[in-house]
Amino acid sequence: MINVGVFFGGTSVEHEVSIISAQQAIAQLLAMDGYKLVPIYISKQNRWYTGDYLLEVEHFKDLKKVLENSTRIQLVKGNRNAYLIEDPIRQFHKALVDHIDLAFPIIHGTGGEDGSLQGLLEHLDIPYVGCNVLSASITMDKIASKLFLQSSGIRVVDGEWFYAHHWLNYQSDIIEDLEKKLPYPMIVKPADIGSSVGIKSAKNRFELIEAIDFARFFSPRILVEKMLVGMREINISVLGDSEKLELSVCEEPISSNDFLTYEDKYVGERSSKGMSAAKRQIPANLTTEMKREIERMAAEAFIALDCAGVTRIDFMIEKETQLAYINEFNTVPGSLSFYLWEATGKSFKEMLKAMIDAAYRGYRRKEALTRSNDINILSTADLKGIKK
């Protein structure tokens, strides 16, 4: 029996979205043989909790009650696993709460999708689902991923970036530089926030200033891109890793706005179903040539960035040129994009199993590497005089 620790919640603006995605996955994992589910909820105050109370999505309507009915814990390194220890430890009380053999992060955005949680899991030395530290941090950052893809010869939209604190001091210079390099309309994005949070389009200078002033509250760096007029948004999911990957069918999200907003994805009747309930056309109506182009670019980008688990890659097709551009990566996508895999013929459970298999493949590859030197160079060194 493998103890699977599902991490969800977190300190990002996508906290509630993470709860929805995690509960969707938890319901499937509980019905799968060979796994024991250990929920690990991270509160908005960055406190960690476990317990069966976390297995019911209805309980999360009252977050205060969730904390009161759960056990606060911290993780410590075990022998090829990680222990859940009660926090704080009480005198004359059993501190060990549970253990996990495999980590399954389902935290969207900051603190879960950006490589920081993955760094902790590396120190704990346990297998974990999804991208490694480097690929998670690059794909989460819209600026870093754009620069990486450009250097890899993969098509992305023209854009410029700058620091939010520079905006406060050099607003006129930045506006002048943007208008020289990019035509209106432009689209303004925080560098490292998901779910379309903080994003606005700008058709003139006034709207551009307003959009930048809005975006700077969400990230220390701002990305401004040329906005493709009349473009189509097309998404595709990639499952597995660089050793073994699969491609889903494509979808075309439907929105009344210039781009798919947070409200389009999650608010209203969709609030309890996450991305699985957003309006879309599956499969997207694409020519054979365009479908193959998107599949090729998605596979190349997934491998180049060393992604793993399940990733949704968002494309844009420019109406005039009919060229496809990679817009952004979602390495912990809303609802884990299970709806795309069900449309491809792979069940939610089969998708989760493939993600776990990829985690163990990656762990075995890492285990085969030489990471330390058995020679203690200090054993024969003259250490006198080193400390002054």
C-alpha cells in the first residue's frame, strides 16, 4: 500500500481553486486500489493540516471550522518516506500522525506550482508527482518561460517585461519604450500568477497605465505582450514525462471577453466544479495541419522544459496569419485537465495512475545519479589555522 500525500490549498490567490481540483482528484484516488490517501491541507496562513475532515469538499465552506477539526502537522524526513509530526509537539503525547511515500501536489500558483514545494520534497527525498524544481519555476514564470521558449526556437508572442518598482520611478520611459516596440492593443500580465488573475488588455495609453497599475499588485515583475486581434485560444494537455508522453485532444475555451478570465473559469455555477465546467468546444474545430502543428509544438516544449505529470499548454492562433503561438504553461492545471483526457479516451483514474508512474520513473532516474562524493577531503587536510 502506497501512502499518497495530496497537498492542496496554499498561500496563493488560487487557494479555493486548488481545493476544488484536489477534491476532484481525491475522490478518484480513494476508489483506486493500492493507495492510501493522506490529505495535507495548507491554510492561507501557511499552516499545514491533515485528517479525515479534509476529505469532504462541503467542509471547506467554513475554513475556520476546517482548521478546528484537523490536526496541525509538519513534515520531517524519514527513510524513503516523510513523517507527519504533530505541530506543536505536546509532552507525553504521540507525535507521529502518519507518513507519506509519495507526494501529489495539487496547489495552483505561488507556493505549489512554482518550484518552492518541490524543493522541500527534494530535501525529504520522496517521489513526487509533477515537474521538478527547475521546470516548475520556469513554467510558472511567464517571462522566464517566454525567454526559454524563444531560445529553443518555439514560437511565442512578442513582448516586453520590467520590474514593478521600476514602473513607479520610470513610468514615462517604460510607456514610451512599450509603444515603440509593441502595437495596440496590448495585454498586461503579472509574471507569476495563474488563473488569469491580474490580467487586463489595453487599447490605448490610458488603459495601458491602468492595466499596469493593476498588475503590479500581484507580482514584482510585469509582462506586456502584443495582443493578437481576433485570435482563437486553443488548449492541449500533455501527460507523462520526457521518457513517455501522451497528447490529449485540443479544446477551444469559449468566452465573451478578449481572453478567458478568472470569472469565466470558476465563478457562478462553475465554482464547485473548477475548470471542468468552463465553457469549451471539445475537440476544437481545427484543420489537420493546425492540429499537428499544435501537437508538435506542445511535445517539443514539454520535453525542452523537462515537464512531468500533467500539463495544460495554452495556445493562441492569430486570425490573420493563422500562426499558432504558445501562450503559457499550467503544470498544475485546473481540475488537472481530466476532462481533456476523458475526451481523449483515458479515464480520470488512468490519468492519475500515469502521473504517479511518471513520478516513480523520475525518482528512479534521479536515484541512479551520483550526487555525493564518498571521499572526505577533510580527513587528510591540515585544518590548523582555518578558524581565525
